[in-house]
Amino acid sequence: MRLVTKDDVIRLAEENNVGFIRLQFTDIMGVPKNVSITREQLGKALDGELMFDGSSIEGFARIEESDMYLKPDPNTFMIFPWTLGEEMSIGRLICDVYNPDNTPFVGCPRYALKRALNRAAEHGFSMNVGPEAEFFLFLKDEEGKPTLKTHDRAGYFDLAPVDLGENARREMVLTLQKMGFEVEASHHEVAPGQHEIDFKYDEALNTADKIVTFRSVVRIIAQKHGLHATFMPKPIYGIAGSGMHLHISLFKEGQNAFYNPNTPDQLSQTALHFIAGILHHAKALTAITNPTVNSYKRLVPGYEAPVYIAWSYRNRSPLVRIPARRGIGTRMELRNPDPSCNPYLALAVILRAGLDGIEKRMDPPETVNQNIYEMDLEAREKAGIESLPGTLREALIELSNDEVIQDALGPHIFSRFMYAKRVEWEDYRGRVHEWEIEEYLAKF
């Protein structure tokens, strides 16, 4: 694939009458930020000469060291299709954050993923990732605020007319395709108001960029249809939550490094070591792949979300599943991540966990081919099956004890992330919730 140059971006902006360009990046929590510039400033921006105040961004810098530079990646240039045909269209570029001395800023999540990819490259590996992102579409009230009222009564793979979000989802797909996405599937999910759009796997950095773009597009198109899109993992008690299963493979010299046609299961030793590393670090990984208090309301038995640290070729109750396809499509599916995570940090820690398994030649436990949800505690203990953390606090404790995952984040991101998430947990812990009122107010 030909790399996009600075001149290509300037030419495309002129040809499409782009008046403004949004220079995008994410904070440590994965929230998109942007600085908007005019087309006249585009050349200067592409040369990495635009400065912004890093002290105003969550977890970035202190006031005394706030000057930072945005360096756009020309390969991420896109024009928002919904602005074409207007007086001036709007484009965007995803940026890396740099220090004034022209060194990468260690608090930039995109840089954390690049560090992990560079470590993989030292072994000759590149990582491909294909996400399956789920989300809810809810109605808004008279004031335009989101409600928990779903827009339909449909279920898994249902069609119109019960799926009233079909038009919104169709426009989301068409918009993503205009932006260069290869959408492989889109359908209604299990719960009313719940949807899934899957796009083709790509190199890990491109996939992380696409996840950030995908979330923005879904929200914008939903708003156009009078709906609110949310990637909150578990907005409604008693129904399925939203996950973001990740299909992962390593490639080496153009070949799938997870595939070995000469083994009984056609999985290579590289694949087995990688899976072992994921399972070994799974508890600490969860703090990053499931980063909110609400994430752990999804990770409970009974709703197809994984709770137990195990792997399998067939059933969908373990943390890691191996889809049936072999050859170039050989891959593992990691089932616990949810769409509230920062994709750069999530892919960085997943890759480092897998590489740790490869570097230390770890072996995974035996596969578990029965439904783990139907196993009692004694049976799980006998099989050596442990559980993922049950709360954000438990996940943070695991992260604080895992030096490999901390190193993947780097000291800056690790310390800022831990501080912010501990504050989040303490705020949640100190609140009185509706369930407590219903359970205790009259009883005591």
C-alpha cells in the first residue's frame, strides 16, 4: 500500500474544497480531542509546527511543561462525507503528540502502541486485529437528553420493521465505506436497541485509528437520526452488554505466524505461546481492556461475556476462542474487551502480554471445551480455571502487580491511569445507588 505524503494531503484538501481540518488525538482515557485549523495552516501542521497546551488534557502534562506539538500522520487523512457538498468540507488527520525537543511524548497512547509494535518487529512480527464493536441506540427525551428507552423490540439478526434503527445503521455503514472502511457485517445484536458493525482486520495501529473514527461516526450518524449512540458496556440491567471482541493474529515475512499445517490443530508454537501470555496476564489486562466501573457489570455469567480465564476451539464461554478457519485466517479471538477502552492502550498491552508468552516460551493450559458457566466452583478449581477481576478495583490491584503490562504502558501513562481510575472507583464507592434505596430504605 502506497504511503500518503504531505503533498497528497494538500492536493486532496484542495480538490475537495476542504476549508477546515481537525487535528485529532486521544487522551489517556481514549477520549478524542481535536484542534481545528484552516486549510492555509495545513502545510505548517503537516510539518509538525503546530503547538497546543498539553496541561488541559487528561493525564498529559503539568502546567510548567505544557507546550506540546501535534505531528499528523498523513495516512490518516479523511474527509467527513457528511460535509461534502457544503460550502466548505471538513477533513481530519490523526496526530502523534511530541515534546518541544522533537521527541515523542511518552503520555501519548498512540506512541504506547507504536512502542509495542516496535518490540514485535524486533522478533519479525506484525500484528493484525479485526474488531467486533457493539453499541446501543437509545431515544432522546424532549430536551434532547439520552434515555434508556430502546428504539425497537428486535433481537439477534432481526430485520425491519421491528428494527427501527436499521436506517441509522445502514447510513453508518455507507459513511464508513466512504471513509475507506471495508465493512464485513452489520446486524442487530441480542438486546433491544443493540447493534454491531464489523470491519475488516488491519495492521494494529490502523485498527486502533479506525476504532476511534468508528465511534465518532456512529455517534454523529445516530444524532442525525434523532438517536443517542452509546458504547457504555452495560447500560441496562438484565440484558446483554456491549463487547468488542478482537480477532488477533501475528504475521512474519508475509505469512500467518499462528498457522502450522503440520500440527494436529494446525496452530503453531508461536500461537500457543502468544495465547499463554494472554492468559497469564489476563487479570492485569482487564484494567485496560475493561476500564470503567460499568465494564464489570457486563463481565458476569449468563450473558455470553467471558468471566473465566481459559481457552477453547469450540465454545464461546472462555476468554480466548480459536475460530475454525485456518491458513491465512488463523487467529485467536479475545472476548473480554469492551468498546469503552482506549484502543491504542488495549492493543499495546494485549500485544506485550502475547509477546511475553513468546519470549518466555510459555505453554497454555489444556483447552476447556465444555460450557464453563455450567461448571460448579469445585469443577473449575479442579480444572485450574481462574476468574477475571470482578470489579475495577480488583483489576487495578492486578495491574499494580504486573510489571510487564506496566512497562507496555510506560511509567507516565501507568501512573496517570491508576490515579484517574482510583478516583473513579472511590467516587463510585461513595455514591448511594438506586438499588440500595430500593433494597434498604424500607427494610431498615
